[in-house]
Amino acid sequence: MRSTLLYIFAIVLVNYAFTVVPIFFLPGGEAWSPVALIVGFIFVIRDYAQREIGHKVLLAMLAGGAISWFTADPAVATASICAFFVGELLDWTVYSFTRRPFSQRVLLSSLVGAPLDSAVFMLMINMFSVPSVIIMTSSKLLGALAVFFLTMRREKKSAAGVV
């Protein structure tokens, strides 16, 4: 249950951060939030939460969104819920229905869900720009890559009988 609670907390925390962290403007005039750099780990935490509670992870996502409604700007919470619904549903589908090792499912599910999630969120909070979506997606994929390599090494040790 630890990963599931962490997942809900991370959703609430990042939505709150989008509400309070100042927005910067890039040289081309596009709005960008530095919070985009940290959101990547939520997708990875979701994969661990799904290992704990299976398909009920979608309920945990909704719980994080609902709590965010009261702790963050409701517009951010709404955008978050919509983006999570689209991106996480793709992520969840890939994670749930591929028969690959956990490390590969983390990477594949993030490759599919992260770009769309990022684009939907940035559109809904009126901060859509190609650089913002690229930065947000990249942070998600960096988090997924880190977990991919860590879990792949653990899977290889486990397959070799080394614990």
C-alpha cells in the first residue's frame, strides 16, 4: 500500500506545485513551469502502485485528483484529472496487457502515455508550447529510464538466482 499512497500524495503535491511555483517565459515567449521537470516520477510511481493494487490504480488516480481539487487551483486539478485520465489510461493499458518484464513495461508504458498526458495538461492550463511538452515528457521518460535500468538489473539478478 506504500506505493499507492505515495502515488496519491505525488499527484496532490505536483498539482499544488503547479499552483504555487512561478511560471517562467522562454526566449520565444512560451510559458514554462519548472514543475514540468519533476512530474516524470509520477508515471513510474503509478507502475509500482499498480503492482500493489492492480487495476484499482485508476481509483487511486481519481483520489489524487479529487484531493487536488481542494489543495490546488481547481483549474490545475481539472487539467490534471483529464491529463491523467488520458495518459494514465494509455500507460495502464500498456502496463496491464503486455507480457513483458516489469522493467520493460515501465519504459513502454511511459513512452506511450507521457507525451499525450503532457500535451493535454499543458493545453488545459493554457501553457501549451512545444518546449514545455518536450521538457515535461522528457522528465517523465528520464524517470522511466532510471527505473528501467534499476529494475532490469534486479530482474537479471533474480533470474540468475542472486538476491
